[in-house]
Amino acid sequence: MKLENRVIMITGASSGIGEATAKKLAANGAKVALMARSEDKLKELKRDIETQGGEAIVASGDVTDKDAFAKAVSATVAAYGKVDGLINNAGLMPLSFVEKLKTDEWEKMVDVNIKGVLNGVSAVLPELKKNKGGDIINISSMAAHRYFPGGAVYCATKSAVKMFSEGLRQELAPKYGINVTSIEPGAVATQLTDTITDEDILEKMEEMMEMETLQSEDIANAIYYSLTQPKHVNINDVYIVPSEQQ
């Protein structure tokens, strides 16, 4: 198996892209550490993975909490002896028009979408340097490339993730053999839109979701592709959108 003996941490693992990725990687030999706030859902996912012959541990925690992230890394090392990679997948998308001043939602997006990624890298990087190699995969978005209605703050957070990923790659890949990838999906059928409270945006989202969107498994496949390249190959960006999305 291509990922045999690789230990991969996955944030936002309780649903959507994180859940699909955990199943995909575990099915291909990786040992996965599942991180999210919902411990019950993580335990259920762990059981599903083990039923299929995979290995997983629950390392629950909030990505906005530095200490919780550090504990999740420690738990992973205690269980498997190392960490080989991190999938920074946890994210929020409470879209709204700026003039509505939903500033609490703005701050939550910055905390999860940007600070959560920073917390993950700072917690895992010492382990990857110790291993003299590894992978960091950050889930950005097509929103990093262009604005869409109600997405001013969300697009800004995902642009930050994309550029941070490139900076990481240039700093870490040549020096430590740590490859870094930004995954940039278009519309995906997940629970990401559940956090939207702006009625005007919800109406627009309903129209958009009438097309055939990407599935979580499509993004999991892109992550798997990035992780299974030879060490001298770094997949910088994967920009993946539904065929129908303009």
C-alpha cells in the first residue's frame, strides 16, 4: 500500500471532506489521527475505519485552541510514535454581505480558517522536522482565486491559506523535505453551507447547488494523489471544480 506506515492527522474529520479523506487514506494503509470537536462522531468514524481493516485514533480538539492542537499531536505520537503529515481541513463558510456587519461571523472565519491552519502547522512542524520530511496539505478554495457574492471575508481567509501554503513550501520543502500543497475546491456537497445566516445569500446558494457539485470523495482523491507522489515531486496547488461551475 502506498501510504503504509504513514501517520496522518486530519482536522475537521467528523464530516464532509475530512471524513472522506480519513476513510480514503486509512483504506490505503495510513494510520489516521482524527481531530474535530465532535468526539462522538469521531468515535463512530474510527469504528467504521477499523471495520474496514484500517487504523485510526480519536484526537479530539478545537483547531482554534493551540493547547488542544498540541495535545492532539502528543496523542498521535504516543499512539503511533510519529506524525508524517497534516491535513488542515477544518473550516467555516458563513457567507454574508459586508454591509450586514456580521462581525462575529467574520472573526470565527478568521479564527478557524486562518488561525486554525497556523495552529496546526506550529503544532506539527517540530515532528516533521524531526522526521526530516513529511506533508502539509491545506484546504483552501476556488475562493482564493476569485470573489463571489457574500464571500468577501471567506475569500480573504482562503486567499491567506493559499499564500501561506506557498510560503511554507518555499521555506520547508528545500530545507527539510516537507512538501506543502494547497487544495482549492469549487462547490462541494458538504455541510459547509449550514453556517450561513444571511437570508439573501441562502437564496443564491440554493440556485448554485442545483448543479452537480463535487463530492467529498473527489477532494479526498486529490489529497491522496498529492500524498502519493515521489518525494522529489511537490504538488503546489490542486484547483478542482465541478464541470458545470462557471
